Amino acid sequence: MADIRQQRLLPDLISYTTLIKAHGRTAQAAGALRAASSAEQDGIRLDVAFFSTLLYVLARAGRVTECERFIDSMPARNVMPDTSCFSSVIHACAKAGKPGRAEHWLQQADAHGLATDAASAAVLRAHARAGDVQRAEASSFARVCVTCLRMVTPEWRQKWIEAVAKIRSDVGYEQSAQQLRDLQKTGLLKLTDLKNAPAKFFEAHRLLARHAPNLGPGFWIRFTVHYNLFAGSVLAVGTEQQVKQLDEIQQKGLLGSFGLTEKLAGVNSGGVVNTIAEWDDQAQEFVITSADVGAQKNWISQGLVGELSVVVADLRVAGKRCGAHAFLMEVRRDGKVVEGVELGDMGRKTVGNDLDNAWIAFHGARAPSSALLSRYGHVTPGQGGTYVSKVQGLSNMAMIGQRLFSGRVAVAWAALTFTRKLFEMTREYSDHKKCWAPKGNATLTQVPQLNHLYLRAEENLSQLEAYVSRCEAELSACLQKEEIPPPALQEAIACCKIAASETSIDLCFRLKQDVGSHALMGATGFEQMDFLQACKFAEGDSRILMQKLARDRVRVTKPLGNSEEQKLAADLQAAMKGGAQAWDASFEKVYDLAWQVVLRHVAEKCPGTVLRMPCGLSKL
């Protein structure tokens, strides 16, 4: 800016907006305020992007008074606040413990038609922190969330921390499984809490992930498979009677797996299901068969020790295909594999060998009629059997797929929590590691690239944690109302998983390079970094999700996003005329477009966020 003035030029609006953003990245709210004052003195005509950036910086610093002063001044300048402006002020008030002011600005946003669930959630959290239950319950968002928020009490949280602190990973998978049996028997987290208390469900995942740099991914995956994929599927597509079975399963300490992924389909499982469930009308049973080797279930966590499994198979009744359905069936009974089921070990892995991963083949395994999770469809026996759909226009697979949404939010939290903990552990080391310097000793933390990496990591993690929190709040409302998340939220959740896992991989890889030989030592957390590799491919591989984001985006003909997103979309729309080969040849633009979609969703919920494309997604 000084150079611009030295050239006898005046900084323009973009210059000042960029300067304010720079002050925000280094948490210097005072500098942002000076820049805003200079812009006014220079007579710059300010726009909504300028105010949005300034308010976000001030909100992060908790400068409520300044936030309110600037948003109040906008109409006089012929600039109307947008969603991001109101959101920043609301979150500033909530962060400062001023629920009354937060509610005031929420009402103002609502009057302008700009209120969001994320802003409502911030008001609710402000009331909750203040202990004002009555005001919290008066919030429309609270009617959905307040019950589960009450359950995440300090007492519950402390008991859960103490329980998971006992988990060990230097054990075989049988002993690891026993740890989960014991944990679920405590009843601290119920198998039905995904629906009844989603805040508790997600908090349990976060607290467990804090141990991942020491434990690796094994137990966390075992835990989320049982609570989210297995029990969650029963909640999603089971009848009331079938859901009641979860209480008995928990009391007995039984474990379950999720039999979806197949060898042939790989990451496209869900779209391709070749396991067959044939209705035997005479016996009134289902006969489960792997059509071929490619149809065998693959990478089934907890598959070797679990007594139960939710198996996804193509249902066929009287010779008619009825689509993919879920079956709650026994795979082990009294410690032995049931007839018609074959289990095999996937083999030794780089990390997480306290978790059993199995391939499962079905050779005419029989399951009773009650095995079909039948909330949305059932089979009526007689004359070969008749399939009856209970809800028209709603596929079983759509409801089973909801586990991917809660799973993606949980995986996003796991990646961010692992990364934050690894940085904390490394910072503790580097703050005390003495290094030679020309003028006396310094610490390793003071090495410029490492010091700046710590700052960047804190900024990125804080921003992504805020984004994932908002997606979690909106998803929790859907879970409690048993509604499929709207398409915009589904896409935002996919972006959660991509941004959190890929940014975490990027940050931890850079930390490993910059901290030196310490990263080669055991018990530093770096030996468990493949936890993030598991986050990358779990619940939808990042690359596959990005392909979907890009394909969905090019189908939109109206202008959407910034100029770069629009240009990439136009380029790919033209490329698609050349068919699949042309699309594949443009793969770098495909991922560039997908990243722009990620940035748009993050910016909509967390204005002012600055994320670089992670190195693992950048061009070859």
C-alpha cells in the first residue's frame, strides 16, 4: 500500500479489501479497522464484499461493538447487508456471550429473508452457554436440537473422556472388539442416539478422535461402523420393532458390521450391488448369494468378529428385481460362522491392525423374513411372494445412503481432530527444542516456515471446524425429523468431507517435512498419519465425490459461483460434447471445478474463509 502511494496512485476498493483480509489472516482486527478508516478517508465507494470481509475479521476477534456499528452504517451508504454480513454479526454476538443481541440480528436477517439454520444454531448455542433454557427452547431451531444438546452435559462428557482413555491399540482385533463391547455396555452412548441425540453422537466421535495420533485409526473406525453404519442403517430403514432390537444388541454387547462394499464395485458400491437376496416363498426365507467373486463384500470392518451385519443385497421376489435392500442378519452364532457364510481376512495393513477387515462371501445363506429392514417395503408371502412398497417415490437405497451423510460429517471431524491433536503434540515438542542461532539459542518453533505453518494450520482448522459445525447442526435437524437432507445440504456435507480430509493431509504432510527427524520417531503421532488416508477414502473417496460435484455443476446452465467457477463449468460443458474420453482428458479442470464448488459452499456458511487447494488435489 505504501508503494502504491509512493507512485502517486490511490489504492482502490480491491486493494483495501485485500488488506483487510490479510489483517484477518494474522488475527489483527486493529489493522483491519485502520484499513477501513483509510478507505473511508480516501473516499472509496464501499460495496457489500468489503463489509462482508471486514465483519468476518471483526467477528473472529469478538469485536461486537464495531461489528454492530458497521452493519448499522451500511444502509446509509446504499449498501444492503447480505447473508454473510448478518451471519458474522450473529456469530460475534454469540461468541461474546450476548444471546439477546444475537437474537436481535437474527430477527433482522429474517426480516430481510436472509436467516439461515447456521445463524439460528449460533443463537441457540449463545442461549445454551448462558444457561437460558427457556429462551433457547423458544428458538425455532431449538425445538429440534435442544433436547440432544442438554444430553451433552459436562458430566456425560467427562465420563466419556474417562471411558475412551482406557482404549488400547497394541492388542489383537478380538481384544479390540471386546473393548467396544465393554464401551457400549456402559450405555453412555446408545445405538439410537444418532436419531435421538445427534449432538452426543458427533461429540463422542470427536472426543475419540483426539486419541487417534496415539491409537491409530483402528478403534475409531470400529466404533463408527458399529454406531453409524450398522445401527444407523437399522434406524433409517428398520421398523419400530426392528429398531427396538438395538437396545437388546447393546445390552448383550453384540457387534455389527455394514456389508455394502463389493470387490468389483469398489468406491462405486451403492451404485453397484451384485449380492442377491432371493425370496424363497415356500420356506418364507431370503437366500443370500454372492453372484460371483466380484460380488463378495470387501473391506468389511468388524466383519471377522461381529455377530451381526447389515447386508445390502439386490432383492428379487418371484423373479422380479426390487432393487438394493438392507438385511439385518447373523453372520456368527455362538462364536461360529453361520452356514452359507464365508469370511476371510483382508490381510495386514500399514496402520490399524487392531481392526479386523474381512471379505465376506455368501453361498446360499438363509435369513428369516424378519431380516429384511422393512420400514419402506416388505414381502407378502403366497403365490411366489409379492413385494409391497410402503412409501411411493422413496427408495430403500436413498434411506440407507443417509449413513453416508452422518458418516461424512463424522469423518470430517475425525480428520480435523487428528490434525489439531498432531499439531498440538508437535508444538509441545518444538516449543522446547533448543536450536542454535547467531544471537543466542532459539526454539524450533521460531524457525520461520514452521512458525508460519502453525499459524496457517490454526486458521484453516478454525475455519473448517466452523463450517463442519454448521453442516452438523443442519444435518442433526434432519436426523431428528427423519428427513432426507435437501440436495444443497447433501452437497455441502460432501464438501465437508473433501475439504477436511484433504486439508488435513496437506497440513500434516507439511508438518512432517518441516519438523525434521522428530517425525521419524515412534509415539510422535506421525506414524499414524495413514489415519488420514482412511479419512480420504471412507464414506466416499474424495476424488469420486469431486467427480460428482463437477458433473452436477456442469448440468447447471444458469450462472453460479464466481467467474472462475463459471469459466471452468463452461469449459467442461463444451468438453462433454466430446464424450467420456474428452471428460477424462480434462480431469484437471474437473477437480479444479469441484474445488471451486467446495470453496463456494464453505464461503456461504463461513464468509471470509481462505482455503488453498491442498497439494494432494493440485495439478500433476
